[in-house]
Amino acid sequence: MIFFGWGSKNKSAPLDAGRALVLRYSYFHLFWILRVSWGLRYSLATATESGWAMRPLSDEEAMQLDAPSRLSLNVWWRWGLVIWAALAVVGIVLAQLGALLG
């Protein structure tokens, strides 16, 4: 879509030869810039003879592999749409207060 879209994406980082850490998340965006992401789930991908085998990681396993520091989303991709919405609400409230007081 041109104006908005949603879906899920993967992001990966190699751990060692034949293994990779994979982060899967869902997102909604406006104009490709304003985005909010949720449902971050980590998986372990292992190379096999027939392709990649994916295994979901529990929260404990993800912490043992130090997954959040190895592979994460930046603040803008995670909360960009919420940040702009909060700024718009604060701006509206301040304008209304200014009108009432001034």
C-alpha cells in the first residue's frame, strides 16, 4: 500500500558457522516512516542439508544467547508512530491550554 501497510518481517544475525539468530516481528506503518512494531519473537536457525531449520526460542533461551543486544529493532521502528501520536496529543493539549489562559 502507498499510504499504510502492515505485515511481519524477519531480521537475522549470524551466531557462528551454520547458526543464526532470527527476530520475527509484526508491524503497521504510515508512509513507510511512521511505524509501530510488536510481537518480537526470537528463533534459532540451523543450516541443514535440506535448508534452514527454525526453532522458536523461549525467553530464557533468548536471554542466554543475549538476543536483545545482538538483534533488536531501533526505537524509531518500534515506537515511531506512537511517538508522533503522543507529540500530536501534547501539542493539541498545549494549544488548548494556551487558548484558555491567553
